[in-house]
Amino acid sequence: MKQQKLKILLAFAAIYIIWGSTYLAIRYAVETIPPLMMIGIRSITAGAILYFFSRFKSKEKIRRENILPLFTLGALFFLIGHGLLAWAQQYVPSGMAAVLVTPEPLWIMGIEWFYLKDTRVKLRGILGLFLGFGGVVYLIASTTISTTSENNFLGSALIVIGTLSWGVGAVYSRVANVPKSPVLSSGMELIFGGTLVLITSFMLGEQSQFHLSQVSLKSFFGILYLIIFGSVIAFSAYIWLLGRTSVTRISTHTYVNPVIAVFLGWILANEQITTTLLISTGIIIISVYLVLSDQYRNRKNKTGEGVRN
């Protein structure tokens, strides 16, 4: 039991701390590597590492009925989720990007409520949903007013769409017919998703913008960090946690990620911490707290009534 708790603690530490730092790593990586190509290379490389590791650790193999769910999750997590985030971070600061991802638990709760029908939403949760949505709108609108770049607004909107896609994937993974091994599942989702991202990259002509000789050391170490820490370690921890605790509890990483991202962006990349960013961060975090506490109360009441969670 103690060993299991330690594993859960370390897995949460991985998605809290490592994923908070990946926003800055993405910013560095896309400076000299086209965004979708970078995500494709990152995902396929990390997926191959996990797949071969799973072959040594387990005898489980991919079955035919696993392919479509794994393919779908790869598309939701990496083609849409990571792909849109990487493209957007050419124009959106890493700290702001992390804040825009913060409402992930709100989207997950809404999707669980609509799709799985096992989530009750009371006044506190509804208030949290509207407050979180308002915080995102306020941040995007304030940023749009202060800049003349249309790409800044588009990037912000695409991050929100990518976060929604990630939420759909997180909820779908609860019922998807995937291998029992989290390492195998993670590896195949990364490979399928990375392949889709690379195909999209070539369709958009990103290969003409890529020159190996022009890749900076900062971008090289950025993508290396994303492969090893962001995908191999943190994503594996995320998939492992999905099988051991609730999606809503796991999504609390969005509390910590923006704090780390904003701090690192300020210290290492000279990104400004504006009043708008601080206000919107506060609004969104309060909204996430309202939603999570609403769900916690509902689960506690179910347990008290003898209903199994």
C-alpha cells in the first residue's frame, strides 16, 4: 500500500512539475523547428521508446480491436491537443499558454456530464464553469486589444480548442478498449498521434521551412527535453494515473502547471507577468476549485449513500 501511494505521488509530481516546464521547452523548440514537425518527431520518438520498453516489460500485444481507440486517442491528444499548442506558441508566451490550458478540468467535467452521464453538476459547479469560461474570454480579449497581431488571437483560440480535445481524449480513455499496459498504450498513442502530426506537417509544406543546419542548440535541447521528460516520463505517468484515480483529480495538474510555466517564462525567457495575466489566472483557478470541490462533494455523497464510484 505504501509503495502504491509513493508511485501515485511520484506520478502526480511528474505531471505537475514536468508538464509545467514543457511550455517553455515548446517555445524554445519551435524557434528553429516547424511546430507540427517538432511535435511529430517528439511523439514518434517517445512512442518508439515506450513501445520497445513495453516489449521487455510485458508480453501483452496490440489486438485488432485496440487499433481504432488508440488511433483516436493519438489524434485527440497529439494531432489536435499538442499540435495546436505547438503552433500557437510561435505567437503566444509560454506563461499565457499554460493559463489558457488551466480550464481543462472544466471541459472534462462538462464532457463527463454530457457523455458518461455519471457526473452531477450543482450550483457551485455551474458557477465554476461560467467563471472559468469568463476568465479565458477575458484573457484572450485583453490580449487581443493590446496587440495588433491576428495570430496572437488565433493562437489563443487554438490552445483552448486543443485543451478541449485533450479533455475529450482523457474522458474517452476511461472507456476505450486499449491494452492494459499503460506503457504499451502510451507508446502506441504517441506513435499513431505523431504519425498523424507528421503527415499534416508535410501536407502543409513545413519540410520546406526545416533546415537541420539552422536548428539552434536551444531548440535541440528543447525537443530532447520534451521527448524524454514531457512524453516518455510525464505522459506515461498520466496514462498510468488514468487507470488508478479519477480524471478530475488528475486534471488538478492545471493548478500547478501555469504557476511553474509563468515563473520559468519570467526567469528564463524574459516574459512579462502582466496584471491581466495575474487576474485571469486567479479567476480560472478559483473556477477550477469550485468545479472540483463540487465534484468531490457529489462523490462523497454517493459514497455515503452506498453508491460505488
